[in-house]
Amino acid sequence: MLLHSFFDLLPSLAAEKVTVRYGLFEQSIPVADIRNYGETQKVSGDLKSFLGYFSAKDKQKFQDALQVKMSLDIAALDKLIDTGMGKQILSFVSQATVFPTRSAIARSDRGSIQALRSAIILGAKSPEGLGITSFLEAYPSNQLVLDVSKISQLVSMANLSSGSASAPPKDDVSSSPLGQIALQYQILAAQDKQFSGCLFGDSVSAELGNTLGNGTFNFGLNGLSTISLLEQLKSLIPTKVKCEKAIIAIGGNDAWYGISDELFSKNLQAAIALVRTMGNKQIFLIPAFYSTVAASLDPTLAAPLPRVEQINVLINQVAEAEKVPVEAAGLAPLYENNVLKENLTSDGDHLNAEGLKIYRQALLQILQK
């Protein structure tokens, strides 16, 4: 169901303040201050007090999160929200309809689900795309209350493949709620479409959003390995999507999950075969991404660097067998001796804004070939 009729009835309101609530702690921050911080890194008095609770790394993560602006297919997004899973997630986020203090986003009225729907769609329609600030500015209420305890539950849903000392990481992209809804969006957005370029990859690629130009599509998914890549491709093929050029950037999570050499090579070859059924003229492989030394020594963050090295050996072997190129030159500025540079990452494993600029430029050069 389209939301146009609902939009016409919305009051001319937008969230002016965000109130963060954690137990007895509560603080209000003007949305304008959040936008200004994202654009200029200038900190207002209210925001300075709030950021005082953050570590340096958490401040950088928050700043990086403010830079994420997703260019989404509005029709596909509208349909996605109306799916059973879309409704379930909106319902989970907006439990405050009856018990405001128990939800991640609290409103004093009973229109919280509709408000969320409108903020998502209107935020996505903004010139910059859907991001934290565009969502807040589109939210039809002058104040938004965020309950940190509930938000932590949402974050745990987003941590698709996090490992721990007792439980090693695994590929659960297809079984996690956010993995499923991300794939469902891709299926809806790709239906009967023809793209000049398609990117398939993990969270490093997903962070780019659809920023590779008109006629391209980013199929990146958080936590993706060759196991879930095959499942993703099998779900996309029935949509009759066409990709003239395809870039496959995979391997880091395979190294992290402990996927065997044999299975990785077999899966990558199968993925190439499936991509070739999408009206493909050219396929390019990207080497698996390296992390910092510190991150590689933490099994809850990333794979050991020697294992990533071995995965890249396998990628080159598959590329030779399948007669597809491996494009590594454009990524060279990210590394020093096959180690991710500290100034290009916020957590040792993912790229920060500067790192993403380098990666994006490398991809654009590949697509121009």
C-alpha cells in the first residue's frame, strides 16, 4: 500500500530534539546540532555533554554513522515496509505505542508505526538519501525519545556475525532478521532491472551504499561470505536482474568464519557461474580486505592476517581458472605491507570515511574499464 494519502495528512512537524534515555539518565539534543556535527564536526554545548560519555573510538563511529546516507529505491522500500517482516521490525521498534518507556523510540500518541513509516520514506526521498539526520528531520513529531536499553537490542540484531571467545563467528546472514530484510529489499529493487554495474560484497562494500553512479546497484550485505553469497545470488536470479559488469568483493568473512580452502574455492567458482547467468559481460574480483594487526589478533573482530593472505591466494587461483581479472591496484593505498592503515579505519576492520573514498574510487575505475 502506498503511503501518499498518509503523507497528505501529516502535520508539518519534524523532530527538533532527540531525547536520549538510559535508566534515570536523560538528555535532549537539538537535531540541528547533530546535523551540524555530521557536516562540520563542530560540537554544540548540548552535544558536547552527550559525547562526553563516548570513548574516542565511539565518537569516530558516531561521526562515521552520520556520514551514511543511503540512496534507496522508494517503490521497493515502500513494498518492503508492507511485508510481514517489515511490519514486524516496525512493530518491534515502536512498542511504545502503549508503553512508551519500554521502546527504542517513544511517542506520546498511537501513531508511532505510521510515524516511523513516514520518516523512513520521506527521509529516503530527501536529496541526500536516508540517514540518521534525514530520518530525524522527517519524523513527524517535534521530539523523539530514544531508549538506549532497547536500542542495544536492535544493535544486537544488526551484529550479524559477531564472535566471542566461547562462540566463534559464523555466517548467519540468511537467518538474521536484518539480513533477511536487506535481501528482501534487494529482491524488490532488482526486479526486472538492468544495471551497467553490480557490486557484490560484505560490510565493507555495503557501507558504500548506492554511490557508484546511475545505473549501478550495490548488493553488499553485512556479514556476507561465499556461503551466503550463493544464497543471495540464487534469490536474485528469479528477479531477472541483469548486470552488465559485476564486481565480487568477498573473502574476509570466509577467512574469519574458518571456511576451508576447498569450500571457499568451490563457492567462489559457483558464484561466478551464477553471476554469468545475469546477462554479464565482465566479472572482476577484489582481494579480501586486510585488517590492522591489532584487529587480526582479536578473534571477535577479524581473521588472522595470514589466513586472509591464504584466501587471496585462492582468489587468484580461481580467477586464473575462470579467466577473470583480480583488481588489486586501486586498493593498494589502503594498506602498508598488506596491513590496513590505522588512519583509514575506525575499528581496525572496517573503512572510515577516508578509506571508503579510496575504495569507491577504485571501484569506479574498474567499472569504467
